[in-house]
Amino acid sequence: MGPPCALWVLLTLLGVLMGVTPPPKYWPTTVQIMQGFEVDKGEWFVLGLAGSTHSKADRFLLSPFTATFQQNKKQQLEVSYAMMRGQRCVTWSYVLIPTTQPGRFSVENSRELGTDTEEMWVHDTDYSTFALMSSRRRSAHRSVLRVHLLFRLWAIQTEMLEKFLCVLKAQGLSEVNIVFPDIPDWAPYRRPC
């Protein structure tokens, strides 16, 4: 684990011990991320998925899927997802509402009403080939964390996979929480943080 990631993990643990939950790490270009991410719409492929409620057993149920970002009639950023499950296409969508913090959004879920709140963070993006995002849904009973790695093409870049794994570690997740991609030997990826 490199010094920046070790420091990040240490600060996160200190925050937990003090009862403060820090927001996910933002890369230095967070102001540009929010502005660029709202403008840069279109179809993305979700090729990396991990979560606090996921395990390797979920690999049989879930597969890479598409995410389409577009402006809706109310001029809001709407995200629509589509995933194949067996012979059936499953779809869902929600609206991302920018917060005062750059790179951070609140989620307005159109299909689930209730007390759950959800936030989404853009950790890193180059606007044209990849985006690394995470989300946390909180309800009265639990908190669900997910990390997504999106690409414009159906191919994973090694450098972005390393960043994906670094964010997982910093969020307290491990290889058992990865649904895809299947990483048979984590050893080459243990060094990037």
C-alpha cells in the first residue's frame, strides 16, 4: 500500500473512531468532475462493481451492464441502467442532483419512495473513456455502499482497475465484495494504493 492510500485509510479509521464518517476521497480535479460529468452524457459500460452487500456468489446473478446519462425534460441529469438477467432485460433509473460539494450528488430515485437516502460521488474521470464512482444508500436499518467502474468501451484499463481496487480498500471493502470483473489473482493489484 503506497503512502497516499495508507494515509487515506488512516484518516478514515480515525474518523470512524471519532464518530465522524468522512466523505469518499476526491481526486484533485473535483470541480471539473462535476461540471464535465453533467455535460458529458451518453452510454457507459459498468465493468466494475463491488458493494458492502455483495459477495462472489452474486457473480452468478449479476453481469456487466450499461448506464446512460442524459438530461431529462426538467433539465436534470437522469441515469438509466439496463442489465441482462438470463433472457430478461432489467432496467432502472434515477436522477442525480448536484450538491454544493463538487463531484457529489444526491440521488432522487423515481421507483423507490420512502425514507432511504442515497448519495453518489465521482472519484475520478477523464470524461471520455472512464469514470470511477461510489454510492451510499442509507435507511433506518442499514447502509449500503457500492463502487462502480465505468468505461465508454467494453474493455478495462489496468490503471483504472488499480484505482477501483484502491477505492474499495479505502471504503473497507475487499476482493470478496467484488461482483465483477473476476480477478483470479489479486496479488498484482495489491500495490497501487
